[in-house]
Amino acid sequence: MALTNSIKVFDVILSLTGGGPGGTTYSVAYDIYRDTFQNNLYGYGSAKALILFVAVLIITVIQLTIFKRREVEA
């Protein structure tokens, strides 16, 4: 679950660095925010957000199936 949460991190980057010097601390979520609300590319930002949603969904399903196999029933 830490992997999916690290993909979705946004608030820490925005509040602490705002993208950092030269964009070194951009994340996917911050890039979506920047394209959508600062550059007014709403369609492009929505498409990126949908792709991020599908990617996080796939990673989560894979992780849940792997951990369910390893689970020991009592």
C-alpha cells in the first residue's frame, strides 16, 4: 500500500517545494495539477488523471492478489 500512496503524493510537494528547483520534485499527481489548473489544459489533465487511476488500480489489484495467496488461514 505504500507504493500506491507514494504514487499519489501531492500535498507535501506542493506545500514544501512547489515542484522544487527546476522541477526536480515533481510527482505524477503534481504534474496533473499543474497541467490542469495552472496551464488550463483541462482535457489533458483529465486524461492523465484517468491513466493514473487505472495504473493505481492495476497495482493495487496485483498487490492484493499476491498478499491474499500468502495469507494463512487459521
